[in-house]
Amino acid sequence: MIKVEIVSGKINHFISDGNHTNDGAEVIFNGRVRNLEKDKKIVALEYEHYEGMAELELKKLAEKTVNKFSLNDLFCKHRVGKVPTGEASLHISIWSPHRKEALNALEWFITELKKNVPIWKWAIYEDGTREAT
């Protein structure tokens, strides 16, 4: 199963439950906004996206990842708008029979997401200035 969502508020994580009895691996990743970007102190990141297209591309990427790595499930939420430091901007849950596939899939999925899904981010500095990152 594949679930992808682009949300504008705080991310509610996908629930981890005991229904994945065929899976030996459950990998959960939360990408959080750190307080430094390019060695400069920031207060938030701001994400914008190409509405409609970003979710479609995210779903295509999830489908490709599931097939490439023989995963059972891949769930992803990406936040847009202003995300303060310490909060999650990305949440991914992957279930697979084995950990190696799950870990490799996670790395590949995030790399491809950053390259191909039309979501852009700006660092917002303490003085209010913004810079594309």
C-alpha cells in the first residue's frame, strides 16, 4: 500500500501497529528542521510546492520505490508552509520483509524526492531574510 500526503500543518505521524506480520523491517524517518543552514542560525524553513503536481510526483516516486525495492508499504507526508526549527517537515514509514531493502529504499526515496518532486525550501534567518536552500 502507498499513501502520500502534502500537509500544511503539523505532521501527524502514521501509526505503527501490529498489522504488518509479513514484515521484518519497519523504518520510520522524521526529517526535522535544524537551527542552522549553511552555518547560519535560522528560525524556520518555508516550503512551497507546485500544487497538484507535487503530490502526483510524490505518488509516482513512492510507486517506483515500492517496486524497485520490493517493499510492502510506503507512507509519506511532506509539510509545506513555514516549519519552525525542531518540527518535522517530512515523515516516511516503510515496511518490508528485510531491513536492507527498507534502509536502501529510504535513502533512495529521499534523494529522488529532493531531485524530482516540485517542492522548494527557503531558510528564514533571525533577521527575517530568506534564502533558497
